[in-house]
Amino acid sequence: MTLTIDREKLRNTTAADLATQLESINYPASVSIEGDTINVRVGAASLPDVRRAMCRQMGWPSGEGKRVRMTETLNLLQLAGITKVKIMSDAETLDVELTQDGRCRKT
């Protein structure tokens, strides 16, 4: 069996998924991809809180009480060649690296 992966489609789909997941836990964000970097613009939110919400391995409770597993989305993006996350607010920027094991590390 041969699988063909459209990396651009995967990137666009998972970027949209990540934006939807962040919104479901009260961090409305615009998510875009440039090269190997995901750009997450969250307005006035606390960047350390957003990073923890994105990178928490056990999932994050949404407003509906569901667990939002952003780690699965980040793993898909990492498979598509994304290695960096830049989280931006109105006042600051936080750079995060996606490691091979799917974890996030501040850089």
C-alpha cells in the first residue's frame, strides 16, 4: 500500500483545527503557517497561559467540558515539517520549539 500525503493540505487543515481548538478553550486566535513556523496571534491573552494550553500533554477542558487534545494537532503539524511555534499577543512574542517527541519547549 502506498500513501501520498499532501503536506500543504495537511498544514492548512491542522492550522484551522488548532485555531478552533484554541477558541473552544477561550483563546480565540488566528493561526497561520510560514515555512516551518506556526504563527498564533491571540490578542491580549497571557502568552504563558496560551503556551500551557497548547502544550499540555493531558489535554485541556473546553467550555463544553470536553478534553481538547491539541497535542494530536501539534504532532500532525510536526509531521508536516513544522518545528517552531510563534505565539504573539498585542504586547509580546513567545517562541516555542516542537520537539521530535511532540512536546513543546520554550526557546
